[in-house]
Amino acid sequence: MRMRGMSSDPVKQERIDQVLKSVPGGKKKWVRYDEGAVLYSMGIHAFTELAKEAKAIYRIRRIVLVNTEKLDEYIEMMYGDPDSD
């Protein structure tokens, strides 16, 4: 399983590294759709849908932010390793 923030594509990995460099400790609680798609190594549409399913979206005026902590919990709960039970 690939870790969050890792990509086999060097161009994508460069973009991920740039995002992570701007975040102290490599973890950011709130991200916009484009930044989240890069961090989670998925397309923007897939990330948007996943964030909506997780109910991790917060609209502030004209900005949409995604709570990554809530999204991580949702992913673990819904798509966690089935062999670990």
C-alpha cells in the first residue's frame, strides 16, 4: 500500500514535495481540493467526492476547505485493511 504523499510519477512527486515543504511537520489539517488531491495522490474529482462522502467539507465564504483529520478517519473506517480484524 502506498503511503500518503508518495507517488511513483516523478512530476507528481515533485508537486507533492512542494506542498509538504510548505507544511510544518508534513501534516495539514485544512486543505483545498487541489492541494488535497495532490496530498492523497488522486484526481481532484475523486478527492472531492471522497471528501463529500466523509462529510469533511467546510464552506467559508467562497472557499471550500477539507478537514484531513476527518477524511483520514473516514478512510480508515470505510476502506481500512479487512485482514486486520
